Amino acid sequence: MEKLEPPFNSYVLLKGRQALSRIRDPFHQALSSLRERVEHGVYGAGRPVVIVDEAQRLRLSTTPIREALAWLAGAGLVERAPMGGYVTLQLDPAAVRDRLGFRLHCLRLSLESAGPLPSALAADAGDERATLGRDLERLVQSSGSLALFDAFRRVTSLLAMLDGAEQRIFDDLDAEAANISALLAEADGEALRGALTLYHERRMEAAPLLVLEAAAAIRSPDDAPDGTP
């Protein structure tokens, strides 16, 4: 068997060590956990994220927690509280409608780009919605605009806390997702545009109900997605 030359081996080892260092880095550990909890609505809307509590939960000092929250504030996922600290974003129907409208605008701009539509991904068994999420990211990415892609991912993160409410209100989410992915696979731009418009507009109409359902189903820290106490 042919042996790899030392420079290549050294490069692979270096990249592996960098990746391992990133995983163990307290800041990235805090950022990953806090972002997931914010996006899944663990803290609720307009509620404080208590730095000391999060440090104890993750067994970290308060410094990486503060740094991670500052990063999330820069990304628009949390806000600085007037008296200090950080709070999650308020969830109200007007804000939900605005975010859905902006997300639809990002997708429409992507469809109007000159490039061909990306091929749809093979659907995950029983998880058509996750497949659709990746398909739409690839659609926006195909526009070639990094700014548009970044804006789309940010607004999608802001809407992620409504996922549970959507599942309880709409009973056809899997079929809806499968249909949109199928239109992408068929490269039917006009039909895809119409389906994406319906997807977002029905959520805009249901915004008050989505907000009420999300607020009523705020999960306790014991239900955290990362499994930490």
C-alpha cells in the first residue's frame, strides 16, 4: 500500500487537531448549546437568559457564556436587556409575519437568479421537512449571493422557534414539504414559486395562532434539545 508523504500526513493531523480543539473550545460549546436552545424556544419569548444558570448547566465559567450571548445578539437571535444581560426576542404576530415575508422574498430573489435550479436532495425517510429545509438552503445558495444566503439563514433561525407550534396546528406538513421538494426536483420554477408563496402566506395568516401556541408550549429546561440538565 502506498504511504502518504509526511507533508500530507502533517497537514491532516493539523486539521484534525484544529477540529478537535474547536469542539473542546468553551466558546463554541456554549454557542452551540445556547443557539440550539434559543431556536427551539426553550427560554420562551422575551425572557432572560441567566448567565450564571447557563454556566452551571454547561459546567463552564461565565466568560464563554457571555461571549456566546454577545455573538447571538450580533446575529439577531437575542437582545441586550435594558438593565444588562440578555433576553430572547419578543414573539408577536407582526414580527412573525415580517420574518415570513422576508424569508419568502429571499426565496423569490433566488428563483429569479440566472443560474439553474439545484437538484433536490433524496428525502430522509419520515423527515420530509428537514429535507425541504436543506433544499431551500441550497436554492438560496445557488443564487451566488453570500449576503442573500446569510440573510436567509438568519431569518430561518428566528422562525425556528415556531416549528413545534406549526406541527400542532397544521396536519399536512410532511405532504407540503414533499410537494415543494418534488417541484424543485422537476425544476418547475413557476410552480415552485407558487408553492413557496402558499407555504409562507398560510403561516402569515396563522401568525396569531402560532404565537399563542408557541407561548403555551414553552418547554422547561429538562426538555432541552441537547439533553443537558
